[in-house]
Amino acid sequence: MDALVTGAGGFLGQYIVERLLSRGDRVKALGRKRYPELQARCVEVVRADLCDRDSVVDACRGVDMVFHVAGIAGLGGRWKDFYRINTLGTRWVIEGCRRHKVSRLVYTSSPSVIFDGNDQCGVDESTPYPHRWLCHYARSKALAEQEVLSANGVDGLLTCVLRPHLMWGPRDRSLIPRVLDRARCGQLIRVGDGTNRIDITYVENAADAHIQAADALKPGSAATGKAYFISQGEPVNCWDWINKQLALAGLHPVRRSVSFATAWKLGACFEAVYRVFGLQGDPPMTRFLAAQMARSHYFSIARAKADFGYSPAVSTAEGLKRMADWSKSRLD
């Protein structure tokens, strides 16, 4: 098969590309950089921005399936940037699939699209979108995934949406590094009472889910036109998990704490200041971040198991071992 992977040079994208190559698929990568390491593996690299409609549409030419992984994440920034990249960029991918008769599209979304700031314990995909989102990222991804799902069955295109939660593992340049940086600077503070449980997803399991979902997208399949939560299937205590990551890096556990109510108010103040003064980057606290750090949020993966046989092949314990080995290899 011929596959296009947007964001192929990113954390999850790299693993999807490796899975595809290992089984003999031909891969085209869409990204803003050259990615010589992908070219060395005979991956065709198309340099383009998701905002470049013509380039994105043209990149879909000559492929059978598309994994749309690319996007912009963050807690700060301007709405127009999130909308332009995450929502409109996805629209151009859909247009390219339809114009060039691509048969399958798998879109990488996030459980953030349904997060309303309250506890979400074992909820499934029937959970509706909130009336108001707590950050631009979640809203832009929700709009994008709605377009992907609405495109299912149009011009022969079959689609589905995956929502992996808090991906981690070797080569992570985002989630865990940000946590470690805050800890090293003395800025990592527990929010809430420390009892909240969350879902996590080892990155190779997320990559496997994407391949399995794409293979299941066939006419009449139960997998078409649906969204799926992806995780380890075993919620962990948020702050125990963070402390394990700190221990792997040789750092002390989190000792300071602040109440959720205080963090929420601080988040609202920081958001207002950044908005009024046009400050760039992520605020040190936002309402979304306060809720994510204090509330429970874990999800049922029963639908993914039933519709395309997803099961996390790498356990959390094994993932931690691989993460530790990778971290050690970088120091050697």
C-alpha cells in the first residue's frame, strides 16, 4: 500500500512510519523540514505547511491511505493559528483525499475535545462535546474531527478518528520533557489532592492502533465514521505517574501543592494577562491545565477493542523499562 503520513517527523508520526515500512508499505511524508533520516529509509518527503492548501491537496496524490497526525498543540497562543493549522489544515487533507480518490483517512485527535473541566471516569465515545472548550487547541481539534467524521462515505473516502491520551515513550520531545523542565526549575506543583486518575498511552501502542484502524477501514466495516479513545486501558494515579518520570530522570518527587480552586483562579488571571498584552507561548497556568492536573480523566477503549482489535501490546511496566533504557542510552 501507499501511505501519506502528515507530521511524519514528529513523535507519533515516526513510529507510524516505522510500522508501515516494516510491513512493506511505501510511505510519503508531509512536513515542514527535510527529514534526512526518513529520506535515508526511502521515504518520499514533501516539504509543505498544513496552511498551504494546494501543497497539502497535491500531497494526497497517488496514495491509498492517509494518516493525518500533524497539528499544533499548546495552552496559549492565538485562536486563528490553531484554527488555521488544526482545523483548516485538516480540511485541506480531506479535500486532497477526495480529489485524488484516497480510500482511507485516519485522523489523530485528542480526548481533550470532550474535556469540560470535570472528572471523566471511564466515559466512552458517546460523551458529547462541551458547550465551551477550555483552550483553543481542544476546540480546533474538535472542529477538525467533526469534519473528518462528516467526510466518511463521501466520494468513496472512509474515515475514523483516534484519540490517544497523554502519549509517552522514547523520543518524546514534548510531554515528559516539559514536566522535567518544570521540575528542574522548581515550578512543578501538585494541583488538587493528588488522588486523580488519568489515562496514558505508550507511543508504540498508539502507532499500532493507527495501523489497525486503517486496515479495518473497509466498506461495511464497523470502524468507519467513528471516533475511538486509545490508551493503556489501565488508569494511573496522576501524581504517582509524574513522580515515576521524575525518578527516572534522577529528580525529587513533587512535594509542594496548591488547591484546584486556587490554580483555576491563577489560570484565569494568566490567560487574561496573556490575551490583553498579546504574550506568546504557554502561560505557566491555565484553567485547562489546572483541571487536567487535578481532575480524573480516563476513558473506555472497549469500542477500539471491538471494532479493530486494539489491545495495548506494550504494558505500562514494559514501557517504563524501555523509557529508562532510552534515557540511559542518551547519557552514555
